[in-house]
Amino acid sequence: MEIKILGTGCPKCKALEQNTREALQELGITANIEKVQDVNKIMEYDIMFTPGLVVNGEVKVSGKVATKDEIKEILQNYL
């Protein structure tokens, strides 16, 4: 599973990354997590606001910090 956290390093971006890591750990999923901070690369995903969560190339969350439970629900669809 490939996961990307889209954001410039703001507190919300860091919170989304932390929630994602916790969700992965609780589900026992191993995934590659990449932080994408380059604005031009973020724009390629056609999101208007950060943070963003991309799972296997699909934008799943943008413009908000998803809770750990919300992320777990998203990730379970990829199992």
C-alpha cells in the first residue's frame, strides 16, 4: 500500500500523518508513507486545500485532518 500525505508541513499536515501512522499500526498494515511538500506536486492531485491523504494514487481526504477512525475505515477498503 502506498500512502502520500500532501501538505507543506503545517500542524494539520503533521496531525494527519500521525493519525495515519496510528491507524496503520492498529490495523497491522505495512505501508510506504511519503510526505509530499512540493506545492507543484501537490497541485497534480487537484486538491484545493491541504492536508491531503492519497492511498494507492487516489485522493481520499483533502482540506481536513481525518480522524484515526476515519482513516481506518478508508484503509480497510484496501485490504
